[in-house]
Amino acid sequence: MKNFKPYYAVIFTSMRTEGDNGYGKMAQQMEGLAKKQSGYLGIESAKDEVGITVSYWESLAAIADWKANTDHLFAQQKGIKDWYTSYKVRICLVEREYDFIK
């Protein structure tokens, strides 16, 4: 692990309402907007019965800035109103990582 610098993961798990109702378009817009945020490192997502999106950030300050972004705040409120029956957010410090690629 050469030059590994700890970073943060925001884990967003959710249960969706029926239908798209504009969710897909907004999700794409938010991903594009997040990529422009200072401190953004990446994103991974999987959706089935439970949606799981993990975004990666350099610092807690970068996460706070993203959460406070006006467009993101609008999407959060729309999510509560129209897209989610429930969700949970977890913020974790990643101190170590390793992978396997074939």
C-alpha cells in the first residue's frame, strides 16, 4: 500500500417508491454535479430491492459541502417526498483497502 491516504465513504442505502418519477434523470444530474465538487474521489452504485450508493471523499469538510449544495438539497427533499420509502446514510473513514483484478 504505497502512499495510501485515508479517505471517507458515504454509504447511502435506500428503499424506493414505485416507478421512476424523474428519479433516474435526477440521479444522473447529481452524479455529474458531485464529480465537480472539491474533494470528490468517486462513486459506486448497485440497485436491486435495496439501492446502495457509495461515494468517496477526501475529507469530512468535502462531504459537508456536498450535503449543503443547493441543487443537492433540492434533490434530497424531492427524494423524501417522491422517491424513497426509507433511507440510511453512513459515513465511514477508510483506513485500508486492497483489491483483486483478474
